[in-house]
Amino acid sequence: MRIAILAAVAVMAAASAAAADPMASAYNNTVTITYPNGAMTKMHIDADGSYVAKAPDGSMAKGSWKIENGSTCFTQTEPAPPAGTPANCSPTVERKVGESWTAPGPNGSTLNVSIVAGR
């Protein structure tokens, strides 16, 4: 779950220098990640640099995020990933509430990602 969720969401941050907070479109909203089989993960990203994701099987993952050197990086903390697992970083791209896009998924699959208003 970790890689698919984070790869899909890392590309949603805004890279605009004019933006006061490049992740603002995610706060108080839900990022949905839909897998090729139709299963969906729901992710909540908060202004304090944390996130919570609920996988299709009901399991939860928590972690932190930050923007650094033009990339948005997500680090899972719960459940703890294997030792030495690096943060999942992707270049930032501007996204807005209501927008949908595709992202690379596990094993060469394609994920559908959206920012949905509300939680």
C-alpha cells in the first residue's frame, strides 16, 4: 500500500512560487487513489505536515510529508516500514479540488487520483 499511495499523492502539491501554501488544496479535503481493480484508498493531508491513509482493506497508514527542493516527500511512520525505507518523493505539480489525474502505480499499473471536497 505504501508505495502506491505515496507515489500517487506526491505529485499533487503545487510548485508555484506565488502559492502561500502549496498543499492547501488538500487540507480539509480527501485525496482518493483508485487502483486498476476499482479499490480505493482515501488520504487526508494536514497542514501540520502529517497524513493518514485508509486502504481498501480498512488498514491505516500514517506519516509525515514535506516539500523540499521542488519535490513533495511522504514518509510513512505507522505501521513502521522496513528499516532503511526512504521517503517517497516526486516532483511537485499544481493540483486543485475537483481535479483528477493519473499516476504510476505498482508493477507498472496506472492509478487514478482525485482531490474531493470535504472529508
